[in-house]
Amino acid sequence: MRISDPNLIGRLTELRVELRQGAKLSELTSLGIGGTTDLLRITKHETIPDLLQLLDANHIPNKFLGGGSNLLVGDGELLWVVLQLVPPESDVVLEGNFAHVDAAADLGRTVTFCAKRDLGGMEGLIGVPGTVGGALRMNAGAYGMQIGSYVREVKLYRAATRQIETLRGHQISFEYRHTSFAPDDMMLAVILELPSKPYNEILKGIRICNEKRRSSQPLGQKSAGCIFKNPPGASAGRMIDELGLKGLSVGDAQVSDRHANFFVNTSRASAKDMLALIADVRERVQKAYGVGLENEVVVWNA
């Protein structure tokens, strides 16, 4: 979708929204797949309610993009514009054991920033790509920890009320790869309470996690992380591996030969290719194990 009305473009400028016309989502997602649309980059949280009201009044559908690391976007000309936060210059501010973090902050850099100041607990997230806001939405976790354990407060745009609100940690449900946030809520900022820990000790944990990832994940290839959630008491990757599906491909979409729950874009895979591969693997697992795999990757159809 394209925005061409000069009056509307002028209002976007007034709201300090940067319009990038014809953005390629394939360049904004870790999977390297996605069609084309206009990108609206938001520099001030306070303008979001007015921006959404403006887009609604002009019948312009929209979606909110974080770091694009857990996302499969449809092909071709997309039927909606994309909104994205611009991180402020200081996207992490510390007050004792509390880290005030902008949702657009890079997750890995945030973990490292806090670690160097002797604040730990999130070592397992060091290699998880994407933004802090994306990690919040899906309650990202690895190696026995999850970000929700440290959340004390979240600032967000609530689509239901069309207002910016602040939720305390106890008002949010954090479960395995799931939270109580509505799909169209927009994460803006978070306060994390992190335990004090010597940097050298944190660094040891980070190195262990990095080594595990290097030995088991296709870090040098385009992927969206795990495609499926692990069913209760089981491993999606193990089931796919046991069926001998590593290397299975549809076009340039392929089940990784390093981690069976990672699907990679080996060259110029389309969303159609990747969706067909996901459907094929899901069907085979259902037939062999009687288990219906649920997507962990978020799918935006064109």
C-alpha cells in the first residue's frame, strides 16, 4: 500500500513520522522474505494515538514491525503500511537494578549493556535476534530463562482503548512463548529488574550460550528462529529430525541441516515456498506423532 495524498503526508511530518515509500520487507526481516509497502517510522511515542487515528480516518490498514526476527511476510505489493519505532539515542537507562529500556532497543545489545554494569539474569537471550519489544511480546526465553521473569512495568499503546497505558508486571500473564498482550498492542518501553552479578560471571554464561548456539543453529543463514513452538513435554525439532526432514526443501525454503526447527532461506525463497514447507512438515509430524505443531513464527499474509 502506498501513501500519496499530500495532505496526509504533511500530517505525518507534523507528527514527526518519517515516511519511507516502497520499503522492501525482505530487507527488514531476518528471514529475508517479504513484499513491498510504505514504512512509517515513529520518533515520538506520544504521537501514536494521533497517528493511528489519522490512518483509520483515511482507511489505511497497518501493521507494527519490531526487529523483524520472528516474522514471515507475504510476497508482492502488501495491502497495509508498516509502522516501526525509531530507537532514541539513549535506549537503555539504569537506575540501580532497574533497567528502563525502549522497546526498539536491540535485545542483544541491551543484554550486553546491562552485563557490563554487573546486571545479569538475561544471559540466555544474548544470541536471540530482534528488539526488546519483540522479546516482550512473545516472552522470549532460552536455556532455562525468560524475559517475563524480570518485567516490572510495560508502557504500551493499547489498541482496545486507543491510548498509551502502563501495566505493572503482575497485570501481565507471561507463559511459554505467549503473553496476555493483544495482537495489535504496541510495545513502547519496559522496566526490567535485574539481579546484581559480577560481569566476569555473566560473561562465562554468555560464552556458554553462544557456544551452544554456534554448535546447533544456522547462525550464518537467513532464518526466523524456531518455526514451531515445542508441544508440552516434547521437542518440535527432535520430531522433525527423527523423521529425517533436515534438508527438505520447497524452492529456496529449506529445513536447516543444523537445527530441524529452523527453516532457512537459502537464496531467494518466497513466502509461498516457506508456507508450503511449513505446511508439509506440520502434516508429516501430525501423521507420524499425532501432534499438531503450532507456529512460533508470526505470519503476515499479503
